[in-house]
Amino acid sequence: MDADRLGPRLPDGIAVEVTDIDSGQVWTVGSGRRVRVAGPSYALVGWLVGRAGTVRAELGDPPPLRPWA
């Protein structure tokens, strides 16, 4: 995961801890109130590309992301 690309897409005041349960990798991006997003790789990719609704069962309610810059 590229923190430099994800950081600007996060809502202001949110830090997200992303856990890929397939690999066990954990990334923390942003600053502020910590929100945890954990799930399988395919669900994390769905969230990152703007398809959070399709992977809600796996991820719960991840924070919305701003559009790609």
C-alpha cells in the first residue's frame, strides 16, 4: 500500500490502520482519530478503488475516501 497516495484521500482528522488479513500486513496512514479497516486483500482493494458498498460485509463501514488526485 502506498501511504503517500492514500493519505490525501482520507477525511480530515482520520488516521486509518489497514490490516490485510490474508498477508498479516498492517499499515497506518494519516493522523487524528484512528479507524481500523481489516479484511481480505480483495475487499481492501474494493474499498481503495471506491467500491466500499460491495465489500461492506467484509470490512464493515470503512471511512469514505476522497477521489483520486
